[in-house]
Amino acid sequence: MTPSIAPLRNVAALISLVERVQDRSIGLPGMAVFYGPSGWGKTTATTFVTNEYQAYNVQVLSCWTPSYFLQSIMREIGIKPVRGVPAMVEAIAAHLARADRPLIVDDAQYLTKNKKLIELARDLYEASQSTVILVGEEELPQHLTKWENIHNRQLAWEPALACNLSDAEKLVQIYSPDVAIERDLLSEIVDASGGSIRRVVTNIDQAKELARSRGTSRADLALWGDRVFATGQPPAVRRLASASAAPAPRKSPTLRVAEAGK
């Protein structure tokens, strides 16, 4: 196992999904979707699976064009570039079919913004019959219903799981190995983080730094006190005095002149 990646439940869930699609019976579709809210550890799980199964992994960006999508896959799988979308699809599919290694497309919700992009993902599957896993945000399954010929090629839909106390304890071993985060504080961190692994890690780091600043190797709820957890909510709007308000003019001191003869 990769030392820097905790064996969280979402890692196990994605492993199970990949194995199910890889070992599917003849005639069953070979695509699947792993979906969930941002920050729930989907990309971490794909990194682990990529290493364990020697999968090909591309992370889509919102600015990608169809050509750049295919070029990125070609760089990932290590084949020479060719010109033209049809030639690229053919070259990638031939390599995937020979290699028999999964193709994981992370942030696949961006594929659904462009009809040509999502149809290229289907073309690659159809031409290679290899395992193709789409990883994306919570509404990805609903977005895919716009394309029936893609939606009905999904063998399974696997939801990412919210971070629980067991996951958080594993994260402490990686992100706070020298400061013990007591169970009472860790439980509050999990509740405040709303299932987000990213926020749990942020709060663990804050607790670790607090303990270090106090010269202790343990952090509990008493040490944390009334500090605010990172919850993903923006800070409240501050009520500031208007910067445009001009200051009141200062009065000049009045000089009294003694009358002559007095």
C-alpha cells in the first residue's frame, strides 16, 4: 500500500468497483461511475487505484477541448502522437485493448459540458472494450442521463462515502503522527466537517498546530476550547465603518486678544 494514502472506505469502494468491472462477464458493459461531493476523497482513491492496478489516469480540466482530451490520454499511456481525432481514438483504443488496464477519467463532470467530449469517452470504450471509470461530482449520474447511449453503458454507480470517525483516525496517523488527536475532539471535527475529508484534514492540522504551540503532544476538546472549526462556510460579513466617511473637521483654537487699556 502507498504509505502517504490512508486506506479509507472510499479507497476500498473504488477498488471494489474497478474489480467488478474488470471481472465482468462477457456481454456486460464496461463503464462505471464513482461520484460524490467535492472534498470527499475521490481523487485520493483514484491515485491509490492507479498505483495498485497500473491504471491510466487523466484529470479533466474545464478548459479542455476534444483534441486536448485525447492528447492527454495519449501522453498518459505513452504512445506517439498522431494527427486527427479519428486517428487518435483508434490509436488509444488499440493500446487499451492490448494493455487490458483500466482508464480512469477524473473530474468527468467536465466531459458533460461538451457533447463531443463525453461521446469521445464512449468511443474509446466501444473501440477498446476496456474498463473505463468516470469519476466526478455528486450530480454526474444525472448529467449522464442526457446521453442514453452512454448512460446505459454503465455497469455500476458507486457513491463516495462521507468521512467517518474510523476514516478520521486513519488520517490522524498520516497528518498528525506526532500529536495525538483525542477521540472527543476528533468526533467533533468529523461532525463539523460535513463528510469532507479535505476539511477533516484541515481541522486535524489546526489541532496539531495548536497542541505544538502549547508545548503538548495531545489535543483534546478542552484544549480546542471555543475555536471555530473549518466547515466550508464563508466567514460572516464584518461590519466596518464606511471608508468614505470624512472625519469631523478639527476646530482651530480660539485666540483671545486682551483689549487695550485693560
